[in-house]
Amino acid sequence: MTDAGTVTALFRASTAHSPSYSALNRAADGGRPLVDFCVPCNPYFPTPEMYEELGGRLRDILTYYPSDADTITAELSAVLGLNPQTVVMGNGSTELITWIDHLLVRDALAVPVPTFGRWTDQSMETGKRVDMYLLPEADGFALDPAAFVDFVRARGSRTAVICNPNNPDGGMLPRRSVLALLDALQNLDLVVVDESFLEFADAGPESSVADQAVLRPNVIVLRSLGKNFGLHGVRFGYLVANPGLAGRVRAALPKWNLNSFAETVVFMLRQHRHAYDLSLRQVRRDRQEMIWHLGRFPGLTSYPSQGNFVYVRLPEGVDGAVLRDRLLAEHGILVRECGNKIGSSSRFLRLVVRPPVDVQPLISSLEQTLYATGGTNPGLLPVPYASGNPAVDRLVMRA
């Protein structure tokens, strides 16, 4: 078993984000390997062949300076079919969020919540007003674009942000709805559409509005390469905007803000694009299977998702932090409890989509931790727990 006291203390000390995977492994100090349902990576990319190639080039990657950002951006733009004058690469999407805030956000930013924490935290840290539009739980956290536009106008916000798909719930607006929202907010200083998880959506890149961002004076589309490629540690992301807007952000960034790992991966993409596309298809299949498995639990609600994660509401009476700690300590499974997300609570978990071989231990561990009736670690729910569905109740009684 993992050292529960040492590891869970890291969660109690964290604020807007979970402790890093490396910090948890250090705290475990030789305990069982963690099965990570917390960090939203692509589990199928890079391929084993790509990792082997990266390993073979490790000495050169670590020894030599990377090319400047313009060179790396030009290659990425060629692969994606974009004009490099409309693209800015950053050391992770959070670097770009930071500079967007410093350069382009004046006094107030409007954003639906719950959402990615840097969109609320960054502007608050620089003393700006953040107008938070609460996504209704009763509607499955779906964003009503017209209601959000009314909220922005009523508050007098000069910048608006939406994440599409949204993190943590995975809700997504169709392209036509996003374009209508951009039209309605064309008088703002800035509208940001954060498409960090869009590659995992069923419609894929076709639902992006990046092609429209380059034509509009006040629109930025943000994308995350780390999430899509399963390489959070490399720290690279990019934005797409009209050349003038993109140029303002580019001018503020260091000339060598991208590292040699980022350069190496970007220049590998052409030959591995097919494998990348296959990885996204597999994640989409895995997402549907995982949602089906979660839907068998009595009292647990899983929300429709277009990201590579599933947002779940726990049964009444279950505290997500307690469940998280027990899954980690007793089963070596790491989940994202959402009690420290604005607009969420400890009733909610965000579970990253993983291959079926990993999902089965998650499902078994949830059954044991929520519903087990015997042993030294009783379940968190009162027993017997009757759902009204005989088939589901038989599942619980077997746990």
C-alpha cells in the first residue's frame, strides 16, 4: 500500500491544482506505481517508436540550444496548414494565458465556471475583476451562449473566455454556436476560445473556429499540444489570431522560449501524423466505454463529454476528498477531486480517459471503496444501498 499520510498531505497543501505526478511519486517513496486518472494526457501518443527515437537523441536534445521560436513555429504551422504570422507558440498554454492577461485584458474578464483554473486565477492575481458565470448543474453544466452573452453585457466585461470543450465537465458547443457567440461579442476588446481539448471531440478539428480567428480583430483561439500529444512535461502550446493580435503576443515572448524537446517533437509530427490521428480515435472509443462502465454505479452521475476526461457527481453522502484519498492509499489510483475548482465541489471527480486495461481496476476499486460490506475497509455508502434497479443492486451486493 502507498504511504497514505505522506501522499494525501500533498493534496491538503495544494490549492487550485493537484500536486504534480512527480511530487506524488517522491512522496510514495518506492510504493506501488500510481495509475493516473488525474492528468489529462493522450495515453496512445507518442508511440513506443517515437519514445525510442527521442531516447536515442536524448544527449543532443539536452546538450544543444533549440532553434528560435520562429523556426519551430514555422514547422508547426506547415504541419497544421496555418499561416505562421497568425500562430504564436508558448512554453505551455499557461505561458500564453499569462501574456494574454498582461497584454490584452484591461479591467474585467468574464468566464463560465467551473473551468480551467488559470482563466480565473491569472486575472485575479493581477488585480482584475473576474466575472464568473455559473454553469447550471441542473442542465448538466451546459453553456447557454445567449445567456452568457447577456451576462457579459450586464456585467460590462471587456474580455470573455470560453473553453470548448470545457474542463472539467467536457461540455462542448458546436461550431455554429461558437461563431454566433463571437458575432454577438464583436464589440469586446477580446474573446478567447480555449480549444485545448478539441482534438479529442467526436467532430475533431472540423469544429475549431481557428480559421475564423485569423479574420476577426478581437478573437484568439488557444490550443495545447501537451494535452493532445500526451507530453505535458514538454510544455508547449500555441494560439491562433489575426497577424496584428498574434504579433503583439509574439513580441512579448523570449526568442528562445521553447526547449529542444518541443522542437524535436514538432519536427517529428509529419511522419507520425497518421499514428496521432489513430490515437485520437482510440481515445474517443475508450471515452464511450468508460462512460458506460461509470453509468452502472447507483447514485453516480457521469456527464456527456467531448474531452479526454469524464466529469462525475458522486452519490449523496460521499465526500470526493475522502474517496480520492482511499483510492490512492488502498489501490494506488490517482483521481482529480474537484472541490478546489470554482463552481464545483467535493461531490465531483474528473476522471481521465484511459485504456480499458486501466479502467477495469478503477471500476473495481470504486465498487470496493463505495459499496463494500465486509473486510477492514468498509464502503463509504450506507448498506444496503438500493438504487431501484435490480441489476445494479446485484452489482453492488457482489462488491
